[in-house]
Amino acid sequence: MIKKLLKKGFSKSAVARKLGISRDTVRRYANAPDDYVPKINRKPVINSVDPYLPYIATMLETARDEGVEIPTTVIYDEIVKLGYDDSLRWLQQVMRRYELRKRTKDDEPLIRFETKAGQQMQVDWVEFPKDNLSAFVATMGYSRASYVEYVDNEKVETLLGCHRR
């Protein structure tokens, strides 16, 4: 997308503003070869709440079955007894991010899906109608590393090409 916007006549500063990235990033990718794919060597993020998710899910499901709601402070107190050593605020953020309360209300099981390295990849399209562009987004299941490629169509041939790259 950087190269496409530069070809349309946008300045590097304008491209940076439009995409929400730094000018140095625009410069680096503008000077890279067309087939350049960055390598991301990022370790998976280990969340301090993850080991307690099954216990939290059980608590929320039991509360739902009994028709009551458990305050997050009570959940915090319970998992602290089990060894949780992070903050209440972090627990609140994780519960909001994973939508834990909504999941139990909708009877959706709360299971963190883990895979081995290189075993699974999730893909989706993100559409930018104003720019007549789409982004192919692929996220690896183990490392959560993402690959993004901007294209001007969502045809099967394009999808397969994005998968290969």
C-alpha cells in the first residue's frame, strides 16, 4: 500500500499520516524491493491471566447458572489465592479484551486455542472502500505474528497468491 500511495503522488509524510506509521517506516519499505516480505521474529506473548482462564470461566458459568453476577474484584481475590500476582486493572483489561462475561452469557465455551509452531494460520480480508483496496491479513496461531498484503481485489487467484507469499 505504501508503494501504491507513493505512485499516486502522495508524499512520504502524507502516506505516513494516512497509514498511521512513521515516515522512517514509509522510507524503509518504499526503498525495499517489490517482493520484500519482512521477517518477524517475535516470541508469543504470555499473558499472566491465561493460566487462570479456565477457573475464571468456571466461576462465571456457575454465577450465570445461579442468576448472579460476580464482580471482577471477587474474581481477582479468588485467583490471587491461586497464585495470580498481577494487578486488578490488568485482569479487568484482559476480561474486557476477551469478552469473558459475554462469552459465558452466550454459552460460548471459553477455550484458549493453542497450536504448535507453523501448524495453523487464520486469514481474513479487511476492506478500505475509500481507497478501493483490501488487505489480506494472516495471523499465525502460535506466535500471533501477522502478515498483511494490500491488494486491489479479493479474487480467488489473489487470495491464493497472498497465501503463498
